[in-house]
Amino acid sequence: MRSFFKDYGIYLAWLVSLVATAGSLYLSEILHYEPCKLCWFQRIFMYPQVFLLGIAAFRNDRAIIRYVLPLSFIGGSISLYHYAEQKLPALAKLTPCKIGVPCNVDYLNWWGFITIPFLALIAFVLIISMLFAANKAELSSVDESETTTQTSM
């Protein structure tokens, strides 16, 4: 199972970013849910990953991992804050959104805890997990090549 995630981690991370981007576009363009300010920031960190991870998956380029991980960590942090703002009313009062849709509005609330920022957080966490698994494969291949180089000398 670990081998699967090492081999296909970049592809799976790309698939997650693709589904997350398509989902956010569906919610805003088809269902007409207007994104709040924090949703826009989450999109800023998710949308480029579709292209970056797609190109990396096509070229099987694991070097992209170190460039995409910061996008996922920052986007995930924004998602976590946004989710906390929705679920903790006191936090929403500290920094209220003054323009557009309030950030503490729940357009969807499945089973009392699954909201749009929660779904974004899950996507960012999945991408981070897949990239860490794929990065371990890159690190082990680098270690093997260094070992072979040292033994041949």
C-alpha cells in the first residue's frame, strides 16, 4: 500500500486538486454560492496546484513537491481558520467580514460539521499527505543513487 502512494502520490494529489477546484467552481458558478473573502484566498492556493501537479504528474517530476507543499500548508491554514470562524461565533466577531458575503455563513452544513471550508481543509490535508508519501519515494531514490555512486568509487 505504501508503495502505491509512493509511486502515484503526485497523480493522486493532482486528482484531489482537480476535484477540489471543480467542486468550488460548481458551487460558485452552478449553484451561485458567492465566495467570501477567505474562500477566495483558499482558491488562490488551490487553483495553481491543478496546473503544477498536472504538469508534474505528466512529466513524473517529483521536484515540484517542494514548491507545491507551501501552497497546501498556507491554503490549509486558511481553511482551518475559516472553519473555526464558522464554528466558533466568538472568533467571527473578532474579525468580521465587512464587504461581501460574511465569512461565517454556512452555505452547506452536512451532518452539522461538514462545510465548504472543511471540505477545502480535507483537500489540502490529502494533497499534503500524498506529496509527503511521494517525497519519501524521491528521497529513497536519491539515497540509493548516492550509495551506488559511493560504492563505485
